[in-house]
Amino acid sequence: MTAGPARAAELRVEHAGVSAIHGPLLVLSASSGTGWDEFVQVRVRSDGRQQPDRHGVVLEVDRDLVVVQVLEGTDDLVPETTRVVFSGTPLQVPVGPGWLGRVCNGRGEPLDGGPPISAPQRAAVVGSPLNPTQRVSPAEPVLTGISAIDALTTVVRGQKLPIFSVAGLPHLELAAQLAAQSTSGGEAFSVVFAGMGITHADADAVRDVLEERLAAGELVLLLNTADDPVIERILTPRIALTVAEHLAFSLGRHVLVVLADMTSYAEALREVSSARGELPGRRAYPGYLYSDLASLYERCGRIEGLPGSVTVVPVLTMPAGDITHPVPDLTGYITEGQIVLSREAHARGVYPPVDPLGSLSRLMRNGAGAGHTREGHIEVAAQLLAALAKARDVGELAELVGSEGLSATDQLYLQFEERLEADLVNQGRSERRSLDDTLERCWRVVSVLPRRELGMLPAELLQRYAVDSR
């Protein structure tokens, strides 16, 4: 909510009506004209001395009460010595190219020793509603340099494609590799990486992986660590998306936003909801979890008449590997597919441990194939997945009758699965494969099978690309 002219005169009036403190929340009597999402300054006196200001956002206005979430936390705050100043506007951040090459915390404050981010323009972190009729269908690929993704679950500009993982798998490492390697066909491209609830060791590892891209001025890095205030975790993805929207729709860049880990974000949301005394939904998450996640994921896309695009890759861990857990379950309803990581592949030493059959990019046909990547891409990807499904069926049969009881063709399917994992899916943690290299690997793998088994591939494509076909 943006205040009217009458509010401007009140900006420096300290409101001393704090009545209670609950976790990260302040409860105070309402001030005239106070609005939802309004930004506030929290002024604190301790031992008779003025302490550094803290900051907050109005969460709720109900009759004569206002609830404010304090971004830096409420430790050491006492109602009697706490004052609140309402700004009259939503929380805003400066937007522009000044973010590129910078490392900041989850509130956008520098961690790299540089000056605070400044720009002539500012934008509200809640974003602006987008007319659905102005959306343009996602198109053209975002190439990650990771074969399992580029070949089988191609990311498309303007898409939202999450990575589903479990604790102990290298999902953060994969997210950092995506951010370090992704490109968009030679056009102006930027990456915004938002880490939420990560350890200091993980934060350092991410900075190391992304150092080259930071130095090139192509990346914005926001790091919210596990010991930072929980409220900051809720703010981090909103700042990341606000920065990305300006880079895309005002500066004409194609922007990839990587959000890791959205489960940490949802847990922060649950903690604040509990502090507010709200009725819990599934597994104690707030009943509005779906709409809250949608308010983030739906900020991606392309807009008619404007250059650039925002592509979002949320990374989330599934507690106990449960894909029906509220966070992955609701994320799946909102997004356009998923990349699923496999414990079994990880145990075999495969990196990235992507499960091709569990993964899907529903918009892949919009950004792959002739005119986008290369002719035959869609066809060979479909054939690989169909053959992998049969190979797994053969593997189950082999467990019952033994490999000696299999036909010669079934034996080839087992070889096919091994080659797919070893030659296509598995790659180095810093290895960037070109699209041509990836697709050549696809054809070499599929050529393990006899031609009579490749019914999804037209004869002309087999003639042109198959290697040592049987």
C-alpha cells in the first residue's frame, strides 16, 4: 500500500504503542493510515543509549492492532523502549545494473566489502501484478551445460522448473553449477542466485563456484545463512525476483533466478505463521502456503512488447524423500515440470544424480528441436526415455530369472541403461558440455540398441546421426 500525501508528514513521528513481542513480531496499536506490507523503522534504546535501527514490514492490520515482522529479529527488544516509524510505502529496494557482480545478505546489504547498492530507481519487493493476457508463452532454451538437463528436460526461457532433492544429495552444488554455466544463445544473460537457510560452509562453496561469473558482472548473489534472522529468509527470494524483473523487463536481459532451498523458505513461513497464532494447515504450514509460493513462482515469464525474460529454478529438499510433502506437492501444481535427483544414482557415484524418468520439462517442446536447439533433439530424447523405461523393466526381470535367462535384445537394453548413465548423465562437477556434444552423446547411447527397437526415430534421422547402428 502506498500512502497518500497526509502520510508523508508522519514519517518521522515515532509510534510508541508497542504492546507485545512474540518471536520475530511486534504488536502495537494501529496508526492512522497504516497499510499492509508497509515498511517501518524500529528504533531501540537500551541502557539509555540509542541502538542501531532495525527494519520491519507490516504483516497485518486488524482494527486497532498492527503486527510488524522485524527483519533483524527481536532479540533484546523491550516494548517500553521500542519505537516504530511507519514509512507510508511498501518495502522497496534499488534496482538496476548496480546489483551485478555483488554479494549481499538476504536483505540486500553488501557482504563483499563494497558500498551499499544504489540506483535512481526503486521497486517494491512484493512485485507488481501482471495482466495474464500480456504473458507470452515461454520459448527458446536456456542451456545449462549439463547433459541430463539440456538433453532430456530442457529449460525454456520464461519457465519455472524446480529441482526436487532429498537431504544428503548435491542439490546445492548442482544449483551453483547451473548458475555458473547457464547461457542463452549469446544474448544478454544474467543470473540471480538466492541461497536461503544455508550453512556458512555452503555459502563459501557457492561463492567459490560463482566467483568467475561474479567477476564478469553477470551474477547477483544473495546469501541468507541458517543463523540469520528467519524473517530475512522470507524477504530473500522477493528481493531476488525484484532485481531480476528489472534486469529483464527494463534492461532487456534474459535472467535465470535460482532459489535454494525453498523448503527452508517454507519453514520460515511456518515459523512466522505460528508466531502470529494462525490456524495451521497441512503439517502445520499456513493455509496460504500455496498462494504464497505462487506469488513467487509466477513472477517468472515473458511479457508481450518487452524484451528479456525471467526463468525460475527453485531448489527444494523433500523431507524423508516424500514427494507428497506440502512444499514439493504444491510446487508441482504451480510449476511446469521437475528435475528429480535420485539417492540410488548418487550411491553409484553419478553426478548429477538426475533420475531421467522421474524428471519432466512440460515446455521442452517450446524451446528444443529444429530452430531452437537442433533437429532430432525432441525425437532422440523421447526415444531415450522410452528405452530407459523398458531397460528398467528388463532389469527387474533379470533380478527374477538372472541375466543368463534374458534374450540378446534384453541384454542390449541393460547395456543401454549403463551407457546412458555413464556417457550422458554422469559428468564432472565443473564440466560444461556444449549442446552439440550433449546431442552427439545421445545418439551414441541410443545406437547401442538395434534399429528395430528405435521406432520413435524417423529413418532419415537415424541415417544422419546414429553411430554404429545395428
